[in-house]
Amino acid sequence: MMRTRPLKVALLGCGVVGSEVARIMTTHADDLAARIGAPVELAGVAVRRPSKVREGIDPALITTDATALVKRGDIDVVIEVIGGIEPARTLITTAFEHGASVVSANKALLAEDGATLYAAAEEHGKDLYFEAAVAGAIPLIRPLRESLAGDKVNRVLGIVNGTTNFILDKMDSSGAGYSEALDEATALGYAEADPTADVEGFDAAAKAAILAGIAFHTRVRLDDVYREGLTEVTAADIASAKRMGCTVKLLAICERAADGQSVTARVHPAMIPLSHPLASVREAYNAVFVEADAAGQLMFYGPGAGGAPTASAVLGDLVAVCRNKLAEATGPGESAYTQLPVSPMGDVVTRYHISLDVADKPGVLAQVATVFAEHGVSIDTVRQQGRQGGVGEADLVVVTHRAPDAALSGTVEALRKLDTVRGVASIMRVEGE
């Protein structure tokens, strides 16, 4: 039997995602009511520019006073899609204090200070849902929090930023350089006018912090995540990857240590074999590969950004939170019961692909091999080729076996000091094997 009194929803933010959420709430009102067991009513929309025309939204619902909206006392659910740290954090905690559960898409805040939000939700007996914060429309948070709650997740490896995947895919498919591929991404609307958050890996790092915290039941903050962007990736790197039967992706990697006593979280470009499922993820799509003890290998794939895909995740959370409200229950909260330490990047065991500009003369390879041996790093393959038109110059590419990242970094620094090494052209990790 359906309850006739509607559940009231406050929407904070009405940009690309917020306007799509409002549209779907209006056009799919009957379906949402049937799925929830009660109608949902958009009770207010907080915005910064009230004069802007927002098609399909009653102007009477528009307000610039977000604080007053979440303090009304009759709001059942607050949807926060304004982003950033403040005022979002204060608005969310205020919503809990005044009886509302919260649905958020705010990856930056969750990665920076998720503990505060979880604590406030628990204190007031309310829900905090955030499926849209990590991978757009892809169901990922709920499977990790609920479907795999009885399993042990050991690794999460993913492409979680559509802009960077589009850029690298274009570099791979067309041979374009980074700048050309970025220009195309900008022209098509995949990259912002200021793409720093995407191309320098900040966006992916925030998502990695969230994923690691949920997967390993421990607190991981943005500052715990090692981060490298893709601005230094060159067409030569892409070509080298192809010769190895690999492609280059910007990956978010969250791992549990082999002894189970620590975790790591990192974001950086990496070569992955073409045989790996993530290698086939094209253009602006996202995909996350999860490895668990009992479930084995799982992959979640789909559009990771955009108004409609992100709104889909927001509305899915809205339905779940409203159902909980009717049942006078709450869903899963923070499960950071392990409190595992986050190890530094130097402890991560990985492989390197190193391209060197060397003197083309006898003994160079022996010198280089000695440096690797001195740092305890085993060489897998070596390829040396004289440079066309460059007398006495050669390109030397070394691919290592797995070793601690600190040992590999130390090896590279020692190579830079060799008289026969003119320069280190590129360094890239190799993953997914």
C-alpha cells in the first residue's frame, strides 16, 4: 500500500547534474513513487544564481539560502551536488542535525573528510549515500559496500576519469601527442577549460581514496593517495607500449598488502597488456576491475561522467534512502573497522618500463645492468637501437621484473648520474599482469 504523504527532497545545486536530477524527478515521478512506496516531492532548490532560467523547475522552489533550506525540519532527503569542501560539509552535517538523510556526489569532500560525514550520519541515525561520487552511472559503491560485504577484496584497479581515458585513447589510436589529444577533448566537451583536476590525477585520486576506504574497511584520505598525472606521457611512450603488446591508461590502484597488514592507494599512468579487460575501455568510458577472494575477478563498466549518467546514480541512491526512511531503518554506514595503515609508494611492488638516451658505444649496457643489480632490481627485457641520424647515440629500453618502487626509483636516479646516459626519456610502471 502506497503512503500518500510525499517524502520531501531538497536539492543543493542545479548545474549539469542537479538540473538532470530535477528533470527525472519530475518526468518519472509516478515510477519513482511506485518503486519507493510513496511519492517524492521536490521541496526546494538552492542555487547561487536565482535569475538563471531553469526549464521545468517551479521558480517558487528556487532559493539562495541553502542553510535555511536544510534547516526546515520537514525535509526527508537532501541531495548535494554543489561539490567542493565548504559550504558542502557544513550543509550536509546541518541536514543530518535537522532530520534529513543525504545523497551526495561530492568525491572531493568524501575523500578529504568522509569521517566527519559518517560520524554525523551515525550520530543522528541518518543515511549517507554517494554512488555518484566515484564512477557516474556505474554501480560500484553499493556492490563494494553490500554485495561484497561477506568477501575479502584484495585489489581494485580502475579507469575512473573519462577525460584522461579519452586523451590516452586518442593518443593510442591516432598517434597524436598529448596537447593535440587534450585540444580535441576540450572541443568535444570532455575536458574543462582548466583540466588540471583531471590531467594531473586529482579527480582520480579522490575516487581512489573512497574506493580504498570502502574495499578495505579502513580510512583512506586524499593525502594518503600517491598521485601522478598524464601530462608527461608522450607519443613515444604510447609507441613503446604498443611494441610490448600494451596500451597506456591512467589507473587508480588500491591494494591490500600480501600479509594483509597494510594497504596502498595510487594514481598514475601505466602500461597494461592488451589482454587485460581494462585495455579495451575506449574514449570517455570508465571501468573498475575488482579482485576478491571468493568472487574472483569482477569488472564494472559504463559512462563515468555527464549529467544523465551521474543523475542516474543519484536517483538510485534517492530510491534506496527513501525506502529506508519508510522502513524506519538506515543502510550501511562507515565500516572502517580494520584501521589498516596506508603504506607509502616506495613499498609498492611493481614493474618499470624505462627509456634511456645513451651513448652508442661498447660497455654501456654492462654499466646500466650493473646499476640495476646494485639496487636489487632484476631486468626482464632490454632493447637497444641506434638512433637514426644521431651518430654515437642510441635508445635503450629496459623493462624490469617486480621490485619495490623505492628500489626502482633509486635505480633511475643512479642511471641519471652515469656519464654514458645522456638522459632518462621516460619512466612508466607496468601493471595488470
